[in-house]
Amino acid sequence: MSDLENLLRMTAVQAEGMRGLGGYAGGMFMAASKVLGEETVRDANGAVAQNAGGKQGEK
């Protein structure tokens, strides 16, 4: 029974550590998503500007 108690205690400590790692990984994912989203918006705006310029030149 004492072995089981020790294992459960260590599991609880490790679960807290895993929770911290999950929060860290989630934060990194959200930061990367924001950066990639900004690049996508910037690229889309550049493409719209290029298309608008090309269409004006055709007229």
C-alpha cells in the first residue's frame, strides 16, 4: 500500500508538471498562429493591391 501511495504522490506531481507544459505549448501555438495569421493578411493585402494595380493599367 505504501508503494501505491508513493506512486500516486509522484503521479500527482508529474500531472502538475504536464499541466504547466500544456500551458506553455498552448501559448507557443497561439503566438505562432498570430504571427502566421498576420503574414497571411499582409500577403493577401499585397496580392489585392497588385491585382488592383494591374486592372487599372488594363483600362
